[in-house]
Amino acid sequence: MSDPVDLTNCDREPIHIPGSVQPHAILLVLEEPALSILQATANAPERLGLDLEGLLQMDLPELISAQDMDYLRKQILTKDLEASPHYLPPLQVGPAGQSFEVLVHRYQGVLIMELETWTDQASMVQDEVYVSLKHTLSHLQSSTSVVEFCQRAAEHVKRFTGFDRIMVYRFADDASGHIIAEARRDDLESYLGMHYPASDIPKQARKLFVRSQLRLNPDVRYQAVALLPRLRPDNGEPLDMSYCVSRSMSPIHAEYLQNMGVTASMSISIVVGEELWGLFACHHYSPRYVAHSTRMACEFLAHMLSLQVGSKENEEQHEYMLRLQQEHRVLADAMILQPEFYHTLIHSRGETLAGIEAEGSALLYNDMVHLRGRTPDATAVRALAIRLAESQEQAVWSTDHLGGHYPEWQPAAATASGLLAARLSRQAPAYLMWFRREETQTRNWAGDPTKPVETGPHGDRLTPRKSFELWQQEVRGRSRPWLNCETEAARALRQTILETEVRRAEHLTRLNAELDERNRQLDSFAYVASHDLKEPLRGISNFSNFILEDCGAQLDEQGINYLRTMMRLTERMETLLDSLLYYSRLSRAELQTYRVDMNAVVQDALEMVVARVQESQVEITVAKDLPPTFGDADRLGEVFANLLSNAIKYNDKKPPQIEIGWQPATLTHAAIYFVRDNGIGIAAEHKTLVFQIFKRLHGREEYGGGVGAGLTIVRKIIERHGGRMWLESAPGQGTTFYFTLEQDPATP
């Protein structure tokens, strides 16, 4: 079944392997080092006065003079000709010694030679233009803007080549073309300002424009000349003609030009970096051949333009770029002095972050959203961050048509048609964002770009459109485009933030290492102290008891009271030492970790406190299907038992109520478990004190007594499981203790 006919048909056309050339050229495929002729175009025998069979058995030295062959071997073939056509002086080729303009290049293991000749001298451009190049370049240098620069360049190319119309296209992000400069014959209508849809130049043609900067079609009405044999004899593949200047045109492109009334064309690519920035499109309304000397000058000019365009754009943005750099330096200096970088950004001056011109900006970090200016709300910003994290690989990404990439954002075009986003983390959706509002535009198209597809004479391929009349479109959902300097400013700010965070992380790592060492020393001290003190304490208690039993009759009542007080104090001290010893052992003992059923852990904990439950008649609700985790089941049971005991103990309601539940994991945290009660609650100023060892918020005998170590032990267990513990509470209304555990390693 054939592929459906749509605009992608043009993108699939194999224009780099047409297997033919334009008739003004002969193409020879040569195998080095003997320069044996592997393939030749069908017009070669007649032009050179040889039969095809004989030609394909010859070597190149048999076709040109010994002097020219010596020049070729010494001056040309020793150069790097890989994927780069090299212009040669005219050569006499064949028995008759016919003169040709010659290009030669190497590609995919063969030497490719193109021999060009143009018999119609009246339609041939052969001016010596090198003399005027210096003046041309000097003239271009004085241009103050990219548009002026391109306009002057178009006028000079027209002067060099004599083409009827020279247009300078600039390509947009969506690959559509916009004519920003034009030089034309006076009697022709202007195309200046017109837009052309991306489908007018298919993707593979754009790639060839980047590879080869100049392309000439002297007469688009030509009959293609086949390359023989059809496949390369050395590998059985079609010849890749990506760098052949005389390569046969796509029939679709030839028809497209004829629909415009164009007979001859030449294109000169403007490549900035490795991207196709724009194109000089040269049109003539009768056949026109441009000789090598003029083409070389145009190609040199194209190289100069490619270098100058980027520089001119930077000049246009120079003052704004300086302001952005100054703003960046201020932020970078301030970030070093702050414990967290986002404090600097949140409190920085200006209407948006980092001085980048936009209607609004946002910082999403640590699951918090900070908005400035006119932006979508925080919920929408979170959703957008998740969408970007899922779909965009680039660290810095921008668009002037957010709704085009994400249709769900089309209704928000008034606020966010343009987005510049810099990602701050790969583990969580953390972003810097700038938003631009919609700017409605009227765009002039050369013909209706939305016209339905029609099939034509080239099989199932598309027929190029025939109408190039003005077609106006109101463009909605787009913002002012982002400038390169703005993208670079976002990139620089992201880099500074990451470097700042890395330095801070290194500092924290050092502090944590020191803290771990001190904690180990304290744990060791607590263990030794609590362990070694227990024995003499037990001796004091025992001897006090012996004195009471053996000598009580000899003591008065005050002496007996002294001894009994001494025994109570030793008992309390022993309880404190037991708690301290257990706490220190928690730090030293290895956890027995494995996959744990939290539902079973909670049931075990309920059995541990069953007596308290029955005594208090507390109502306990346990959520179904608590998610499993990875940890030490005994220690986790201890956590629930402690929290249950506290929830029962510190409760003045009738009946006491306790809820054990959980919240599902998100992108930013693991599953959260909680124990909630309707008890006496905890004042805000005491929320951290309850986790300190031996800190009690009530009298020693109130709420059943205790030494104040339970919550400290619970938090220690949670931290040893890589988790975090916190609470929410209101006095008189109850308390909820939350905790997380380290992610189960079996979780994908």
C-alpha cells in the first residue's frame, strides 16, 4: 500500500540521490588513485566524442592533457576535497579538447567531477566581481541592523549576477520563511514582507542548503540527464549527490518555480552556527547561467554574511545584553551571601526575574511557587512544570507559541503565549519561567498556506501551489519572540544557581561529616556513661534497701524518709539511664531491613498497647491498604506503638479518637504515614521541644508521667530509615504526627 499523500511526501522525496544532472553539465564518478571512470552521465559520450562503453573503460588521464593532469595531481587532488566542491580553472576535456568549467569533490569514497558548459553566451554572467568585493564588504560593514545588512547584500548580489529578483528569506522557528529584504527589476511587483509556509522547502532540502551553500538552476524547464550505470559499480548503491552543484532538481521544485513564472534560479544559504538562518533566493524570468568566477564571489559573500549576521544581531541587542549581564552579576554576588539562592531571586528588584523583559515570571523550587508580574496561577505553573519535565530535554527551552506545543494552554494565550523556561533539577519539577502575553499579528502570505493538498502529475506526490497572491492571516496565540541574549541570560542564571547549589552542597557535606563524627562521639559517650553508671546506681539502691531492712529499727522517721527518697531518686535515675542507653543503642545497632507490610506492623503495634486501648476505650480507625515499605519491622512497630501511646495518654476527650492513615507518594516525596488524635494538642512554640530528649511539656506526674524520651526515640528511628518526621497541631483540637521513609528500592 502506498503512503498517504500529505505535506510529508515532500519531506520523504530522496532529492540527494536523483541519479541525474542538469543538461549543462557532465558528471564523472572516478575511483582513485587511477582515476578510473566508474559512472558518467548519458550526455558525456556525445559531448566528448566517445562511445559510452569506451568512456567507462577509460581513466581520466586519457581525457585531459598531461599538463592539466599534472596540475590536478599536484595542486588539487592533494587537498582536502571531502564534501566540499572545489572550483578549477577551465579544462580542455576529450579528444576534441572542449573547454569546461570544472568542480571536483570527494564523497563517500569516490571523486566526483562536474564539467559545466553554457552555449548561450547572451544569458551568461561572467563579470569579474572580485574587484568590487572589497567595496561590497566595506559597504555591508556600515549597516546598522540585520535587515539593512541583508538589504544591501541583496542589492550587491543582484549587481553581481543580474538576476531579475533577489530575495532574502529569514526562517522562523516553525521553518516558515519571511522575506526581510529584496532587490528586483523595477517592473516586478514586490514580495517584500511576504511569508512562505514551511512546506515550501521540505526538511531534506534544508539539510542540503546547510551542506552546500550555493545552488544554480540555469533553466528549470530542462530535461534531466541520467547517470550511467544507474548504481555505483563499487558498492551497488545510488550515488549520493548531496554536494553536486549540477544535481538534477526535484520535479516538484521545478514545477513550483515555473508556477511562479521563474525560468532560472540560484540559492545562497546563510548558515549561522550549524543552523540554516536564511537564504538568498535569486530568480530570473529567462534562462541564466552564472560563471564560476561570479559564483565563487557570491559563495564568498555568503560565507561572510553567515559570519556577520550573528554579529549584527548581537550588536542590535548590545545595550539590552549589557543590562542583562549587569543584573546577572548583581544576583550572582548576592546568592553567595544568602543561605538559599531563592531568597535572592524572590527579593530581587525589577518587574521580572533577572531583568528579562516579560509580563511575568515564576520560580518553582522545593514544591513552592513564587510569582511575579502577570502570570498563570500557582496551580497552573506546577502543572506546566510537570508537563515540561516530561516532554522537554533541553535545560533551557523557549517558545513564542506555547499553545502550539501544548494545546491545553491555548485558552491561557492572553497571559502565556510565550514561555522561556530554565530547568533547575532533573529529580523534581523545579523551574525558572518567564511569560509573555499574546500579541495579535496580521501576516501576509504568498498564497494560502492552508490550501488543501492536491495530487498532480508526479505520481502520488504533491502538486506545488499555483497561487502566490497576497493572502492575509490574523495570527493569534503568539507572543513577541525571545531573543538570543534572553535565552543566554536564562542559561547563565541557571548555571550560576547550579554552581551555587553545588558549592553549598559541598559545604553541607563537610558540615554533615563533622556533625556525624560529633554525634558518634556523643553516642559513644552516652552509651559508656549510661552503661557504666547503672552498676554503682544499682549498688546505692541495694545498700539503701539493706539499711532499711537491717537497720530500720535504729533510725528515726526522718532518716527512713531520707533513705526512701534516695531509693526513689535512684529508680528514676535508672529509668533515665535506661532511656539514654536505649537511645544510644539505636544509633549503633544495625537495622534489619526488608520489605515490610505496614498493615501487619500497625496490627503488631496495636497489640503492644492493647491494655491502654481497653482501659481508655479509645476509638481507633486504621486506613485500608497501607502501602508497603522497606525497613526494620520491629523498629517501625515501635514507632506506631509510641505514637499510639502518646495519642491515648495526652487526650482529654470522651471518647478519645485516633486515626492511622497515609497519603500517596508524589514526584517530590514518598508516601506519607500519619497518626492523628483529638487530644490536648501542642502549642506552636513547643512543636520542636517535643522531639528533644527528656523535655516534658507537663508536670512529672501529669498524663501518666514519663521521662520525655519517646518522641526522641521515634524520630531517631524515622531518621535512621532515611525519612522525616513533623507534626501539625492546635491546642485543644488534637495533633497529627506525619512521617516518611526512604523510598523502597524495589519501587521503579
